[in-house]
Amino acid sequence: MSPIRPQAAVPSVHLRAAFTWLAVYVMIMATQILLGPLLGGLSLPVRTLVVTGVVVPTVVYALVPAILRTYAALRRRPR
């Protein structure tokens, strides 16, 4: 039987929205800087498809979880 660990406090929905917005903003900027020259000749719908295809999975599977882990670690630190 595994020991019961106290559950970390979940950030408020407002804080999670802010973290998500921050991650989306950073990823859109990075994607535009890195892929912008390659995507410049494509139509807007195709560019949007490519950008969202890169941004959404990266934000959902990497950035937001990393931000939430960092937030939790900072909250656990003694003051």
C-alpha cells in the first residue's frame, strides 16, 4: 500500500488561465520568429494550421505542466 501524500494546492482557475496565456504568447512569438520566414509564402489558413499545430501540443504537454511544477515548487519553499 502506498502512503497517502497530501495533495498540493491547485492554483486558482485565474492563475492557471494566466499561466496558459503566458505559455501561448511565448510559443506563438517563438514559432513566428523561427518559422515565419518559412511560412511567409503560405496562405493565412495554412500558416495558422502550422502555427497552431506546433503551439497547442507544446503548450499543453510541455509548457503549462512545467510552469505548474515550478509554481508548486516555489510555493513549497520555506520563506
